[in-house]
Amino acid sequence: MIEVSNLTKDYGTVVAVRELSFSVEKGEIVGFLGPNGAGKSTTLRVLSGFLGATSGRVRIAGHDIAEAPRAARRALGYMPESAPLYPELRVFEYLQFRARLKEVRRDKQRAAIAHAMERAGVAHMASTVIGHLSKGYRQRVALADALVADPPLLILDEPTAGLDPNQIREVRSLIKDLAGERTILLSTHILSEVEATCERAIVIDRGQLVAEGRIEELRGRQKARRLCVRVRDPNGGAEAAISAISGLRLSSFSSEPGAPERRTLHVSLHEELAAEAVIESLVRAFTEAGIGIHALIPEQASLEQVFSALTAHEKAHTGKSEPGSTP
């Protein structure tokens, strides 16, 4: 559905995207991740036809975005960050205007608008002036705009930016409801949103691809730095045993109700330590202290930890962002 080959986009002396290649297959929901200034918004604007590439090739639903831009853009619905709505129009009027721009057949416009409003959860707001809507509902109207021409592909740039937790859950639910109906490329800074909605993720940094794969595959690349240990500790010696091992830190612990000797401990490892050697030392220390080990499970790295490891240098580049991006 999306094929990007050696895409480069520069703004004179600033190269926002450099030799970027990736693909998104039909029916996938893919997270598009990167720190501020990584080139995400620039890439999405090129994919949607709002910016021209300096070099490279982009194909949308089999159409080259440079050679057949109208055919390519008919196949996608683009929801930019802070979508530029017309606040003086009513919701239905705005979507009617957008449907005409997107060349929806006149005899099908009313049905297309009604369906888009229903899918985006704004059907009951059809006669409301957009300027009177909350930000959450404006985001829904922008999503309805992306859906009004019934495209097989949706490109969503920060669809939950600036929303409160309840509004984020609502928009996330809308996106999940679209799963299976359409291919979705979702750019967001909220990594829990990607974990909750996406099957796969693409990570870029400084305009270049740094990782891609299924969410669990990306987590697996990062070595576990935490252990979950379940023990029988009648004498309460677990904390002392852990503190005696250099590089280990007890993050939290809890006891089972009615059985205080049965405890669950979460242990953090120093980055430079080898997990296998630490586990051996911990088992030995517990055994010598008479602590029974029921389970010792390395905790899988979170997507946030993986993202941090892939873009760790970003701390040294704070303040630099791509042209046109939000600081």
C-alpha cells in the first residue's frame, strides 16, 4: 500500500529526510516513530503529496506520487497534526466542501458524509459550528475529513496531540475500530498508543531509518534490565541479599495477603551488567540465605525503553527540529 524507496527531502542546507526506505502492506496498522526533528512530519507530507521529494520514489496503492499525484491522493486520507478546519462552518458543511474537493460523486456525497461522521463519532454534531466544538471533537471532524472519500489508506499525524486522557482513549478507540477496514500509518509521540493499536513500528531518527519490525520484535532487541522474582522469604532477608550484589537495585516488592513470606520483588540491573551473570549471583545469594525461589522472570523491555535506546543521542541535540515541525 505504501512503498518508499531512497526518499530524500532537503530544505537547502538542512536535510530533513535522507535515503529513507520502508513499506506498509495492505491491512496493516503501523506506528511511525521518532523524536522531535526526526523527519516524521516531512515524510508524511511527502507521502500525502503536500511536499515534493528532493529525490527517491514514493508509491501509494501502486501509484507514483510524483507521476500520478491525483490517483495516489485519491487512495489516501491524510489527517495532519492540528488539522486546519474552518471554524465558521457547520460540521456537515465542512465535510460537504471537503467531499467536493476530493471529487466524491455528487449523488454519493450525502451518504459518504453520513458514513464518515458515523465512523468518526460526530454524526450528532452535524449541524454544530466547528468553532463551538471542543478540541477532541475537532480531531474527530478531522478524522471524518480523512474518511469522507472512503480511502483504503489513512495517514494520521499526531491524531491525539493536545487531548486530555479521556479524549485520547476515545480517538484511540476510533482508530482501533478502523483496524481491518483500512491500512493505517500512525505517527505519534505516545508510545503506549502505538503498543495498544499497532502491529508494527517504523522508527526514524535524523531523517534515517533506525529500526522497523513487529512491536514484540523491537522489544526483543533490547536486553531486559529488570527481573521479576517470586520467593518464599520467611526471614525477610531478600533485600539484604539483593543489596549485597553490586549493580542491583530493588525497585519494588509486595507480599501475598495472608502469606507475608511469599513475596514478589522487582529488581533493576545496571546497564553494564550481563544479565546471565547477575541471575546466577542472585540465585546463589538467595540459596545461601535460605530463600526459596519460586520464579525468576526477566521482564521484557517496553517500547519506551527501546525507543530511548535507539534515539539516545537526541539528548545532545535538544532544540534542533525539522523545518515546519513543532518544537
